[in-house]
Amino acid sequence: MSPSASESLLISVCYRSTSGSLYTQDTEKELSDLIDELSGKHFLLMGDFNYPGIDNSVHQMCLRVADCFFESVEGAYIKQHVQCKTRQDAILDLVFTDEEDMIDYVESLGPLASSDHNLY
């Protein structure tokens, strides 16, 4: 028997490239639309969003390019769980959920092999 919509969990993985060949002017709008589409659903959205100007300790963005996406996040009342550095001194890898208690905590475990991103 398949689960009902209220028992379903939508799991999404996102990679926001900063490469000129993959990044378009519509990328920020598409991410904002994704957040809007998740509204009202039970979900886990995670990935490398490549917004190095995020300061989660005071909920500010230092980069204008991130404004559209994070306005959508704030408007949808979703929780961003990653507070530790995920690559050098930046928080690039993010985990969002519709429920604050879905994830207890996120901890950096250091880099995997020769990767410049930390495991968490």
C-alpha cells in the first residue's frame, strides 16, 4: 500500500553551479520557484548552493545574487540546518526542511579524501 500524501517525504538534491556555461540569469528565479513549489509539502532539500556570503549566525546574506532565493526561503518559513563551515570558511552546502525538528544537528566531520568540501 502506498503512503498517503501526508506520510510522504519529498527528498531533493540541488547543485547550483557558478560556472558561466551552466549558470543563467534564470537560475536564481528557478531556485526561488523550487522553494515556492515545496511550500506545503513535507520535504528535505539539500545540496551545494554556492552562496559563500551567507552568515547564518545573524541570518544575513552578503551577496545580492542570493537575495531572491533567501527571500523565498524566509517567506516559506523553512528551516536551514547547516551552521558549520562546509568548504574552507564558507557555508556552501545547505540542508532545508519544512520542520525544524526533523534534524537534530549538523556537525562537520572534515574533508573526504582530497575534496575541498567537508562531510557533515
